[in-house]
Amino acid sequence: MGVIGIQLVVTMVMASVMQKIIPHYSLARWLLCNGSLRWYQHPTEEELRILAGKQQKGKSRKDRKYNGHIENKPLTIPKDIDLHLETKSVTEVDTLALHYFPEYQWLVDFTVAATVVYLVTEVYYSFMKPTQEMNISLVWCLLVLSFAMYPSKHRFTNFSDSAMQFLEKQGLESQGPVSKLTFKFFLAIFCSLIGAFLTFPGLRLAQMHLDALNLATEKITQTLLHINFLAPLFMVLLWVKPITKDYIMNPPLSKESVPLMSEATFDTLRLWLIILLCALRLAMMRSHLQAYLNLAQKCVDQMKKEAGRISTVELQKMVARVFYYLCVIALQYVAPLVMLLHTTLLLKTLGNHSWGIYPESVSTLPVDNSLHSNSVYSELPSADGKMKVTVTQITVALSSLKNIFTPLLFRGLLSFLTWWIAACLFSTSLFGLFYHQYLTVA
């Protein structure tokens, strides 16, 4: 009897698609090379020489003798030169020279594949309702997140009690205070790693947000940019009970104190809202990347206000560096989005939530993970007694572990993780907004 069944077929098909189709039809490449992004080309040395009025026939550098040796002196031009950069649409050929392009392409395309596998699995579970199959889409989501998951203390008490009961049944001892202290230690380290990981993406997002607002001319675009920037704050507030949950469950303006919706419906709407905000952030990606690419012309305009001279090589590097690190910026923009999206998907599945808004479709009780030993024996008619005992022991152990890692535990763990990612991203973006507006010299 297969443990995975149809899901294994879906996984194998998606692996084949990633190998055969995605190299030719890549969402990551389309986001960069659909013709909407334009990058600034650095001027050639000949063009700079002409603009500076220092064109020399057949020479690109000045040579002079110093102590019997030839010293090459690079050509310098005034910083206030009348230079206007030419733009060009980003093509697939241009992306071959970009730094971290393979990593960016792999992350985006694998995320798409994992999301498709998750959606197909959700449809399969909604119609077939299997009870003894492993949900393989969770493995895909964990691979997308790419870092280990640690328990959160929103449901530590429930986890600790279940774990202690399991250890006592196995004849082992458990020290609650030591385990709790160890848990807090690893939780602090894990949260600090997430904060450090999201620091630079948050600071970069703040700068791109300001530049994108300066480029936007339509009110609706500016509004969407503001909502996109405040999206992590909205996600954080979804877990602040006095502001959202308590207000909905006990509306102050209602005389009869009738809840606006059930708790299960609120949890479902919270999942949908996070996914919609993630979709908005993906839709605004081009505006932010174009704002970043415009830094090349912005640096040139800033250079014109300065006195002195600059070498042609340094000027060319200053302009080319912006486009060269485009995929690094794209990774910083996409990575937090991927983390939020797939943490939410894990929260839905492992937390036993529902995509529907009907309260009766959601069960708030832990799933019955018990396995009947009689069914195990019936599947092994020809096995001897020792093998039957071994299989039964493994089955009971797995069932006990499932009773420890309950949907209640995963709701606390993944809710905390989603909240913390959003909180770190918003706090770093807010600091970056303050830094770029008030601490940098224009």
C-alpha cells in the first residue's frame, strides 16, 4: 500500500517540468525581461572624451616617464560634465552577466513549482480526503523556506505537557524547567537570525519605496505603493488581539455583543489577507526594481553637483554596478515574500485551518491520529509474531509523536513565525525610511 500515492506522481511530474520546461519558460526571467524594465548603459571612454573636449587620436591614456619607467595615467574628466545615460530594455542576454542570477532564478522558479504542488495537493485533499497519506506538499514548502523551524512559546505549554506524557510512557524522565530554558535559548537565537536575515532587505525596500513614489504619477499607483509598504504592519496587527480579534469577537458598538464572525472564519480571512498582500507585493516588484535601476542616473546627477574630476573607469564602474547587482536586489525583494507566503501555507495545512469561510468546515479539535493495530495485523497475514510486534511498536510510536505535534502546536509555532517575519521586515523598513529621509545628505 503506497504511503504517498498520487502525490508522488505529482511530485515526479513537477520535477520533470522543472527540468524540461522551466529552463525555457521561467517566471524569474519574465519578471526581469518582459520589456518593462530599462537599465542605464555606461558610456564608453570615447564618448566621455568627446564630451570632455579631450579627444586624442588613437590614444586612450596619457603616458609619462617617471624615474625611467612608463606610468599609465587614466583619463579623467570633470564631474560636472553634461552626461546623459542611454537606456535599454533588459533582455535574456543581459541577465547572463548579472551577479546572483542563477540563485534568483532558482528561488523564484522553485517557489512557483512548490506553490503549484501545494495547490494540486490541496485540491486532491479537498475531494479525496485521504487520512493515511503523508502530505508531501509540506516538504516542498519547507524546502522553499530553507531554514529550520523551531517551536514557539505561544503553544509551548501544550507541547511540553504532551512531550512529558510521551516520555513517561517510554520510561524516560523529562526535566521541564531545563527544557523550557533550552527552548527560550534556541527561540532567541532563531529570532535573531531571522532579524539579521531581513535587515538588508528592509533597508533596501525603504530606499526603493521612496524612489518609486517619486517616479509614480498616478494616484492609484502611489496608493498601492503605500499599501505595499505597510503590508507587513497589517500582518502584524492581525495577531494583536485588542485591535483585531477581540474587536471582531466583541464589537464595542454592538448592543447585543454578537460577534461579527466566528473564530474559525477570522483565522481563514487572516490567511487570505496575507496571501493577497503577498500578491500585491509581487505585482509591485517591477516598480521597485525600476526605481533601483534609476539609481545609475541619480548617481550621475549627484556627481554633477560635485567639484573636481573623476576617472573614466570609476565613472563607468559607478554606472555599470547598478545593473550588475540587479538580481541581488531582486533576491532581497523576493526572499521575504517567499518566506511569508509559504509560512502561511504551512500554517493553513499544519494548523488544520480551512480556505472556506464556513465555520462548520473547520475543526478546532486535534486530528485523531490513532492507528488501529488490527488493520496493521490484517495487512501482514504471513508475517511472524516478532515482525507484527515490531510494526505495532513503530505504529504506536508514530501515533504518539503525532499526538505531541498537534494542530494546536503548529498554529502557535507558525503564527509566531509569520508574525515575527512581518514584524522584522516592517521595523527594518521603517528604520530605513527614517534613515534615507532624515539622516542622508541630499
